[in-house]
Amino acid sequence: MLIENSFDVDADPDRVFAFLQDAHNVAACFPGAELTEDLGDDSYRGKVKIKVGPVTAAYTGVAEVVERDAVKRVAVLRAIGKDAKGAGTAKATAMMRVTAIPGGSSVSLSTDLTISGKLAQFGRGIMADVSGRMVGELATKARELIEEGEPGVAAPAAVAVEASPLKATGLLRTVLSGFFKRLIGRLRKTRQAG
Amino acid sequence: MKPGRFTYHAPRELGEALELLQEFGDDAKVLAGGQSLMPMLNFRLARVDHLIDINRLGGHLGEPRFDAGTITIPALVRQRQLERSEEAARVLPVLTEALRQVAHPQIRNRGTICGSLAHADPAAELPSVLSVLDATFTLVSARGTRTVAAADFFLFHLTTVLEPDEILLEVSVRRPPPNQFSAFQEFATRRGDFALAGVAALCEVDGDGVVTECRIAAAGVAPVPQRLHAVEGLVTGSRLGETSASEIADAARAEVEPTTDIHASATYRSRLTGVLVNRALVDIRTKQEAAHA
Amino acid sequence: MTTMIGTSVPRREDERLLTGRGRYLDDLDLPDALAAAFLRSSNAHARILRIDLSAAKELPGVIAVFSGADLAEIQKPLAPKVLHPQLKDFPRLPMPPEELHYVGEPVAVVIAETRYIAEDALELIDVDYEVLPAVASTAAALEPDGPLAHSDAESNVAVLLTQSAGNTAEALRTAPNRLSEEFFVMRGGGHSMEPRAVAARYEPATGQLTIWDTTQSPHYARQQLSVIYEMAEDDIRVIAPPDVGGGFGPKAQFYGEEVVIPWVAKKLRRPVKWVEDRQENFVSAMMERSQTHRIEVGFDDDGMLLAVKDVIEHDQGAYCAGLQVPSITTATVPGPYRIPNIEIELRACYTNMVPTSSVRGAGRPQAVFAMERMMDRVAEHLGLDPAEVRFRNLIQADEFPYKVGITFRDGSPLTYDSGDFPRLLEGTLDRLGYAEARAEQAKLRAEGRYIGIGIAAYVEGCGLGPYEGAKVRLTNTGRVLVTLAAAGQGQGYETVYAQIASDGLGIAMDHIDVLTGDTSRIPFGQGTFASRITATAGPAVLDAAQQMRVRLVDTAANLLGCDPAEVGFTGDRACLNGDLEKSLSLLEIARVANIGKHGITLPVGISAGLETSSYFAPERAAYASGAHAAMVEVDPETGGIEILKYVIGHDCGNVINPKLVDGQVLGGFAHGLGNAMYEEAAYDAEGQPQATSYLDYSLVSAAEVPNVELFHIHSPSPLNPLGVKGAGEGGTIPAPATIANAVEDALRPLGARVNRAPVTPARIVEAIHGDEQALAEVRGS
Amino acid sequence: MPDVDTGHRITGTVNGAAYDEVVDDRMTLADFLREKLRLTGTHLGCEHGVCGACTVIVDGAASRSCLMLAVQADGTAIETVEGLAEDGELNRLQAAFKKNHALQCGFCTSGFLMSVTAAMREGAIRDEGHAREVLSGNICRCTGYTGLVKAVLEAGE
């Protein structure tokens, strides 16, 4: 399942890239994600909790930055995890590209997500919507944090952002943001190349 | 397919139920009819440490109230019970029409109206119907009571504004004026299946047959029941049938962006929404004409 | 006595089933039985890197947990049923310790006090997988540099075979008209309402294993287990319980769970029971159907077929459980038509999906879909009536035995034994009111309605060998016991075989009991599959019963002091010339010939031990045939299909119990309708099954199945003394083709094409609008 | 082996006979009937409420026993297939099933009988369309429903 989206941000491309190529920041922006251990070499142990109504899954695994090109401002993050209750595995490869646009940056995110197990085996396209929304939230949050302009968010010390799973309260806030609505609009145009 | 371990609670008083929810919060789940939750527990897709069964909360939650201005459906009113209620059929015919298409009688015998709403499956019939009825949702917790409009209640697949410690106590609808006509149309592959798309529609018509108010919501084409405001705008202010079907269908198609799944492509679902909107409006017009005949 | 064969005798099974006293496997009392649950692969293709069972083992209530590696002694290949010298086979292990090849493949088994706890323990098993690239369609499998379903394979091809008669290439080249098309038939399952189940108990004192198994083939299971366990067949007793909740093919296969459960019961010295739940059934019971046909037909201007070439891609799934299905497909393509030149190429390949094997219809619906869709296209191309094109090409009633020119699955030359295809099609169209229906169609079409008429005819090889047997015994309680190796799943064996035995014995059914499906009661057998039992076990029962009659009459005549010709039965009494005063009961006969008196010589002329047996081995397959016709209306806006009328013409030779045969045909039709319009076992490109519950996989209910007008003609088979043929699959086989033909006919004014089964509302609307984009979006295509 | 130290004591009736049992929190009504009371006529075909094989009547309403917890049945009157026969004889509906070959493997049969029994109490089943609707909440893979429709029309007048 390929999820593509992009967003513009009022910040210098290099600063945006510096932010996004750091796994800590990505984790901090990703709903329900948390890095739990630094394994060195841009590799981290972490977990992602998904909650959609009564449906929950908690993936633990390893995330690593597998490619980074500061000149082209391209970074590829790969995360592989498995559900704590043996319900399946999840694998995501996210390619981020930051390009300069007048007045700021444009970020394109291309996420190839593969989920196995029970969650992936329900024919009604809920997981596609859920995945799309999670990536959408990541984008929203990243934009927010970058535009807040606190370089500190990129520092490892700030990793301890409490992981909050995708759930009602978090969503309510984002739903109200006009930007988020536009983003969802774009997301829905995403083709499910699964 | 046996549910995982949980602790079962069967409070006898609402206060007790709310205390349990406050205590267990995210680790608890309310069990009403159980016709959506139990399959998920059996599949072990849903996990819960504490199951708060509200079925023993007492009679007053099991009876709909048809008051002068408002119709109220409390938490334990079964779908089948309301489907068979003559009074409900008279005052909220669109709800009765939709209820007949919810799964099968054996499911509706236990399934509750509020349970289906709180479960918030966007492909289900009731969320779209209560959306066009502009229902008010009453949420209660140990912290207090609040009301939420239908437009604000649904957030995403299986996700509503209900906080972990809240119960959907009841849903209420203003008693419809006599000039209100409504329809529910859905298309499912097989009887009782989730619809590929569904449409609930409602119009209020003045003495000249001009639509003064129109609310349309689509099911199964978005992560929430989706109001079709552009179509509503097209319909409002003219007589039914005056706006061309193709114009309405185009507007409806443009307004929804469904997801492709194994059952149907997004393109099909968009087309189908247009078709069903028109069929619902034709149905409404027929009812309106019959009323004035 | 009236003959029982041919009579709609009410079923004996019904009383217990209607009162909740049926005995299905999960109902059996097995004191102290433990519950088993399997951990199954969540990946379509993966390697197990590490498996940690410790947390699961520690859970209170858990007795044992085994991985595949823990049971290395039984990790031996489950052999394919039908082989071919060129088949590239990959070992299907009961619970593979290393590489896994489909979602749902067993990885570990938990044995616990209850199924609830066993499922809790599954969540505690920690497995690290190396996820490997997966193959999730035949197209992907045959892609030159695509991923491999088995990492050690050179390609995904299981076998490439060609069957031909005449010179097809030349005939196609010179044919005045040629049409070609690609058709796809989707995966679907058996979906017996009772899933699979196995229970086992080991008797240390005798060293015997007793296994209860919902199998359609207990003797086959025993033979397989005997090889894997390296135990004598006599030490393994496989019992199909008295009631099995439907089979439809998947239960005729042999699975890893059937190996693991008895072995674990033996290891633990405790009875163990595994009842597959529906979620498991969706990902582990074998499926069928998915095939792509690229078919080309050559024909003259009168619509006479000159040549047919069909290239078939068959999805074998993750392993080859046998080539039975594709080999039946290749032999079913020609159908009831005279085809002078035919070439059928089979490309069977491996994918990372549940293995495939027979499901009711078994390879035939796909062949009929391709052929019958093309017959409609031929008619369309020439502007002829599709019924007329069929009539012109039908094999005539005086052409039997008819040699098609290719071979059937049983290895014999494909030779139709009997039938009357023109009469069958004519009868079907008459009952549809074909001429009126066409007139009605034209009228309604002018009103803007989309009415279509679909026809499909087929020939079904059935009653396959090698043999089936029966034993008949006079029990010491004075009743006749008929024992069959075959196991029933609702076909009414207890009734049908008592009917046949009654005629063979000349004794009323009331005195006859029927026992099935227990390897300890009859030594040899094959099982219930391929609509074969009536045509194989039927003659065996008749023969054994006739032998028994001779034995009983001889014994009675000897005791009554008369000529055997003077003995007849009234009730359970053998009477001299019908005189009850001069008669012996069956019990009295048993006392003399079976029970005897210890140490006392038998009366002169009495031969001891009233038991007979017979094994019937048909010379080759018999061929049932049929024709379906439907009139439908399509709503071009929603894609909804309404079936206005449906007629089935069926010829399975002589019938034993007409009501039960009707039940088989109508039930088969509902299954076929599912394949025609509803059932899709969809997988995504990574091999994740997308329909794993009845919320996503639609089985038809009473609301979807229309009333059917069913009629029979009877062309007895010359290949068995009863003149019978199989009846269990004929209702299924042509239904997808009939519906697709009708739908395309309805949409003819719009030019929409129906090249795929099932034809769903979404696909109809997309075909109308030519939404190629949308078509491509839908996964599982 | 019980799930937890403390089960729930439940009492009620099944087919008129009183029971008094202790059940685990999570035991489904279907498993309770089958395992505890050994009333194995109620079958489990899908455990997610679609196939209908487990349908029983709870306080007069046809319900999926796979989607109810045993503890929820406390105090109710349950009817199962085992209670349908009258004085050891098939009742009118059961007899109609037999006469019309409305069953083959029989696995789904109990659920159909209970669904139709509940529907018949609500009123006559007049025509084929109505019969098919009444039957549509249960799945049968064997019969194609023809015999079932006939049986319901015969018994449900």
C-alpha cells in the first residue's frame, strides 16, 4: 500500500530536512509512536500503537534511517515491527524529500506500508483509511513542530514525547484544523497501489 | 475465535456504570447489544480488560420516548423494537426504513440504536440516518453530561467524540414537522451485508412544493457518515424534480471520495452515491405527492 | 415388495438432526479431552528465524506447545493426490519448521485445558520472521523475473501440459472466423457450515490410535498417517463421525492438522481435539477455482466449431495437493460439442496462497465458463441465436459412446458413455419459454430495460475409480448391516444405501442399517469426492446385498427344508411360499449360521458366517450432463442483477432417491450462484487474504437464490449395473457461465463485456462505463 | 479449567428446565449451552454472527448465541432446538423440514429452526418472499434453500 502526500511549510528547506531526517522527530510526529532505545547507527527500537475504536494493535520493532542525502534532501526511513499479541507484522518504508519553494519548503512523503495479519485481512478498506490518516497526522504534526520553529524539537533530549495512540481526542483537535481537512482531501486522492 | 480474557461487570445503576468507566477508562468498553463488539472480541481484533454490560441498567433506558417536541431513543432500545414500533414508523419513517435493512432480525433483536451509533461504522445505516435527522447525542460520564450534534459526533472509522469514560446515554431527534419527507436508499451485494453505499435524505417542503430544508448523508463512502452539502444546496430552493438527475448525481459524485476495497472501486461507489441520492429524492417526491394527493 | 430404488424415501438421518441429536465431531463426548489451537503464519512467504514458546508454555492451563521443529519426526511431505511425471512438487509439511508459503500455514500448536486458553497462549508465542517476496496471482507467478513462491525453486511453474486432438493450429489458421478472449474465474472456497475438525485418543495398552476426523476420505487419511507415523494401518482407526456438516471437496484433502493432532495426543497420552474456527477455515482450508483462460475458437459461417485452443493458467496455491482440478478442467473444455480440432495447454503454477484442490464443481465451472462464453460470442459474431449455435454443434444422442480425442483425469480416453444433449437443451429452453423470453426481451429492451438470457451446457466426468466397497452382514441381533468405506456429509447415505440394499436383499429397509466412514469396519475404501459414490459404492452395495440374499435364502431353505426358489421375505421373516407359519426370522437365521452353539457341528448344508462383501471398480468415468438457462434483468445504474427465471436440465442417469438428487442439484446451484455473483476469496498483492470473514465473503442466503425449475432426463450409464452417474456437482458447474452469458446479453446494447466470474455490481457498472482505471484499482483482479 | 478464580453464578431455564451454573466472564452463551449443559444441538459455524447456526431464542427473541455471553443470559428463558419436539414427536415445523428435504448435512438446521420458530410466533408467513426474508438470516450451504422455503410456507401458514 503506497501512501503519498505532500505539504508546504514556511521554513527553510535545510532546516526542514534536518528535522525530518531525524528518527526522533518523525517518531514524535507519528501518532502512537515512541522510540524506546537508541541502537546506534541511526537505528532505534520503538513501538507504534494503533487504536481504531475497540481495535488495537501494538507493534514493536526497529526503525532505521537507511538513506540520507543532505544535498538532495532525501531521507529514507524504514521501520519493521510485529504486533505484541502475534497478530501480524508491519513494515513501512518512508521516503521524504524536501524541496525549496518560494517562501519555504515543500515536503513530499511517500510511504510504502505493508501490514500482515488480522488487521490486514479485512476486505473493507478501513486499514487504507487508517494508514492514510496516520501518515496525514504525521505530516500535520511535523508541519506544526517545524513552524513552531523550535530547533530543540530535533534534539534527542526531547524524545520523551509521550506516545498517544490515534484516538478520538487527538483527532478532534486535528480535524478542526483547516489544513488537516485539505490534507485529508489530498490523501483521499491517494491511489492504493497495494 | 474465543474472546480474550476480560472482567465482566453488570452494573444495575447508571451511576455504578459511570464509576466503573471512570475507574477503568481506556481499559474498559461498554457492552450494549454486542452485535458489533462481540464479533470483534471473538476475532480478537478488539481487546478489553473490563467489559461494562449496561443491559441491566433498568427499564427506563429500554423505552423510546415520544414527547411533544422530541423523540428520544435511550441506550437500550433495541433496533428490532423500534423497527416494529408503529409510532416510530409514523413519526420517523426514515429510521424504520433503514432499520429494516440493518443485518437480520436475529441481530436487530439484540442490537441497539445507540450501540450502532457509538460503534460508528461509517458503512452502517444508522449513523447516516441520525445525521440527516440532525440528532442530538447525549453523552454522560461521572464528570457530567454533555450534548453533541450529529455533525460533530462521528470522527473516523469506529471513532466518535465519546471519551473513554462516557456512555452514549440517548439520542434525540426533534419531532419532524408534517411537511418533512424522507427516504433511505442503500445498495448491498447481498441481503444483510454492509452496503456498498447508502443514502439517507430528508426534505422539508413549503406549500408550493419548494424545498426549504434538505439534509442528505451518505454511508459507506467516507470514514464518517458524510453530509452532501453541495447536493443539499442544489435541492434547496426549488421543487423536487426541477434539478436534473445528472446534475445532482454529478454533485454527489464530486462530493464523496470513497476508498477502493475488494468489494468495489472508489469510482463505483461515487457513481452509486449519485444514483442513490437521486433514488432517494424520487422516493421523497413520491411521498410528498402522495401526501398532497 | 416394491422396489426402493427410484423412490423418494424420507431420510433416516433427519429425525436426529431436527431434534439437536446429531453427532458432529465437536459434539462427541471425549472425557478429559484437551483443546488445540494452531498458530498460523501471518505472512504469505516467510522464513522462521526464531520461535520462542516459553511464555505460552507458562500460561496456566497450557499443557504443551510444539513448534514444527519440535515435531521433526512427523515433518514428512503430504503427498499430492494426482501426480504427473513432469510435476515439480514441493514438499507440503504438516507444520513447516523453516519456510512458510501462505498466510494460514500452521507454525505451532498449543494444547490447553480449553480453547479459550489455547488461543490466549497463541498470543504469547513470539516468532521472528524474515518476510520474503510473495506471489499472489498466476500472472505474477508466470512473470519472467518475478518473485518465487518457494525460495529454492527455479520457477513457479508446477507443470506445463498440452492435450490435443487434430491439428488445431492449422484449423485455426484456415478457419473463416476466429475469436479469442481472456476469461478469469475467481478463487472461492467450500465453506461447509461445519469447519474441519480432528480429535484423537491413544490407547497405550493396545498401541492404537483412534482418530475422529471430519474427512470425506477416512481410508485415505489412515493410509497417509500410516506412512507418516510408520505405524501399521490396523493400529490407526480413522472415524468420520456419524454427522459431518458438509464437505464440498476441501474435506477430501489431507492436511497437516490431521497429522499433528493425533501425534500430539499420542505424545501427551491425553485425548486432544482441534475444531477449526471460521477464521482458520478462511486461511487454511483448501480453495479452488482461480484460473485464467485464453481461449481461441475457429468456426465457419454457420457457427460450426472447427477448432478450439485454450491456454489455462491454473493457480495451484502454495503447494500441489494434486493435479486433479486442472486435469479435470482440461477435459471439461470440449463439453457437449463436436470439436474436430482441440488443443488445451495447462500452465499450473505456484503462488503464496492457500493450496487449491477440488471444491464442488472441481475445475469444471472454469472450463464451462470459457467454452460457453465463447459459444455466445460465436453467435454474436455471426448474428445467430446462441441456442441455435449450440444445437448445431451438439453431439447427437446416437453418437455414444463418444470419444472426444483427449484423456480424462482417470487416465482413460475421454469417452462419453451416454446422454442426450439435444433433448436436454431443448427441454431446458422449453421450460424457460425461450422464444417468448426472446420476444419479451426485445419488447422490454425497447422500453430501456436490460434483460438478458443466458444458456450453458456441460458434460461432467464423475463416478471415478479406482473402486469403492461395501460389506453386508447379518448381525447377531437379526438385522442387516451395510457397511461402506465412504463417509457422508449430508448426502443421506444411511437412507440411499439402505434403499439399494433393500432391493438387492428383497428385505424391507426397516431391517437394514447403514454404517459409514470407519476404517475399523471395512478394510479398504477411497472416499467421497468427484460425485463418485453412488456410481461406485452403489453397485458394490447392490452386489453384496444380492450375494447376501442368496446366502440368507439358502440358509433358510435348508432350515425350512425347501427349495431356495420357494423362499421369500415378509418383514424380517424368510417364508416358505409366503407362509408366515413356515418361516424363520433373521434373528433365527443368525442364531444358526452366525452364533451357533459352542462345540456343536453346524447343521448340514449351512455355511457359517453370513457376511458378504463387494468392491466395484468402474472401467472408466461416467458422464453426467446438463444445461442451464436463465433470464435476468440488470440495473445498469447499480449493477444489480435480478434473476427472473432459472431452469436446470439435468441428466445423471438413473436415480436412487429423486428427492435427494433434486436436493443435490439445487444445493449445487446455490454454490454455483455464489461463484457466479458473490464469492471472492481475494488476496492483496502481498498475499494477504482480504476476505477472512462472512462480512467480506458473501455466501448466498435464501434471499439471493431464485426459484429454480428443475427437470431430469435419464440416460443410464452402461458402466455400472445401477445405470447411475454423479449428481453432486451438476448444479454448480454451469451456473457462473449461465449468469455471465445472461448479464452480457442484457448489456449487449451497451457493449459491455463480462469476462470474469463472479460478475459483481461494481464490475458491471465499470464494464458499462469502460472504467479501466477503476477496474485496475480493484484488487484481486 | 476456569479462567479466573471467581466465576459468575447464573441461573435460568433452558427449554423449561432450570439450571444453576458457574461460568467464566468470557464464556459465550453458545459454549455454555454446548459445553456446560451439553446441549450440542446448537452449533457454531462462524462465531461472528453471520451464519446463524448458533441461533437460539432468548426471552422470546431469536438471538445469536455466539454474540452473547453466558453471563448475560442470567435470569432468562432460553429455547434451543432440543426443546422443539412435542412429546417425542417432531413438531409441525420440524416435520415440514423433513417432508420437504429442507436439510442435508443438518449443521445449520438448528439455527434455521429457531429463527423460523421465532418468526412464526410474530405472525403467519404468507408468501415466498416473506419466507425467503425470514430465512435470509441463516446460511445453508447444502440445500439451495428450496426445501427450506417450502417447509416454512407449509408450517408457517
